[in-house]
Amino acid sequence: MAKKVTKGMITDFKKFKAAWEKDAGDPYDSIMYYLIAALNIEKDPELADAMMTVVVSKRDCMESSKSPSGLKLGKSARYYIGQFQDDRNIARSYMGANWKDNSSFDKKNLVMTVTRDQNVDDKTRKIFIESGGADSPRPATVARNKHGQWKLTNYGSLCVGVRKPASEVDDF
């Protein structure tokens, strides 16, 4: 199947939210925006948290007057931020970076590859995303809300570790 989704990096919350709202009718785009938010963790974890609250189910969030979205990630969803912080190559691996190429990627040309798309029911899909740091694609589940927007509902597999960049292999 292999479908490529391409976008550029977004580091501003208002631009991120507006772009997602425009593209929220596409389940692949919603996953792409989650991964763009994950890339932001490298420089601004609080911004990444606010961005993620836009694209994940409200069930994974709590109210927060400090966040530009009015929400912050709940405890289990926040755990994933730590995973992305501990290994910046996780998020990069879904955006065109490959461990063989030292996990380098182009922020202006982020490329996410969807390898499989399964309908769970008429409102839910399980979508597999290629990782340049893993042997097999990883699933994320998205569901369409009453506004026709696709939001991530099960995405823990996207936060699992990846291979070290080639330059770090056997560097001990």
C-alpha cells in the first residue's frame, strides 16, 4: 500500500492548531501532526504537550489554564513525552530518518510512510507507520469524533525505542 504524507516542521502552537484543524478530516494527517508535536519535544516539551492535546482523544487529557489549548496530557499520555525525550530518534524515525543514515532528516520535508490501514469499524482505523529505526511498521489507532476530526486513541506503539544511529553502534 505505502502512502507517503509530507509536511514541514511547525514550531508555533497557533499555526499547528490551525493546520491540524484544516487537515483533521484525514486520519493520516492526524498521525503526522502527532509526530510533528513529538519532534518539538527536543526543544520545548511544554509546547509539544499542548500540541499533542489537539490531536489525541480528550480522554487522554486534563484541563489546564496554563496550556494554550486549555488542556494538558494526562498521566499515561504524558509518559510518552518522556519516551520521546529519552530518545529523540524515535520521533525522527517516522519522519524519514533512518538509523543507517545516523537518523538525519529534513525538517522542511518531513515524510511519514503509511504501510497498512485497517478499518476497525466505521469510525475507527488502525494505521501502520514505517519506522527507519525498527524492523516492522508500528500501529496507531485513530477514531473520528462527532466533528469529523480524526484523533489518536491508541498510540503507545509509536513511542517504543528504536535502533541507535549507525555512528553509535559499537561505540563503547
